Amino acid sequence: MPKMKTHKSTAKRIKVTGTGKIMIGHGFQNKKRSAKSKRTLRTLHDMFPVSPGVERRVRARVPGLRARKKK
């Protein structure tokens, strides 16, 4: 059986925390920026943890995701 391939665009959009949570960025940051408040734009910069259902799909697309090892 061949190796599973990593879905590269998904792998570039996510980060894994030290405890193993998958973090993803917000969307809606580029269009109509002048219509959004500065507070809204600031909050869109932050990453947030994904829900369990989305986490299952991400782990299926990016095999080999693990929490970072402590040094």
C-alpha cells in the first residue's frame, strides 16, 4: 500500500500547540477592511482551536501531526 500524501495547503494553514491542539486562523481579513472596525481586524489576527469534528478531518488530511516534543 502506498504512503499517504499530506494535503499541503491544509498543512500550511494550521499549527499544532505543545499540548497537541490544532490551531487555525480566521478568515474574512482581506475584503472590505475599511468596513470592519479596528477591534474586529485585531481579533481576526488570532488563531483559535478547531472543533473536534474539524480536527478529525484535519488529521485525516495531514498524517503525522503530533504535539511538539519538550526539550
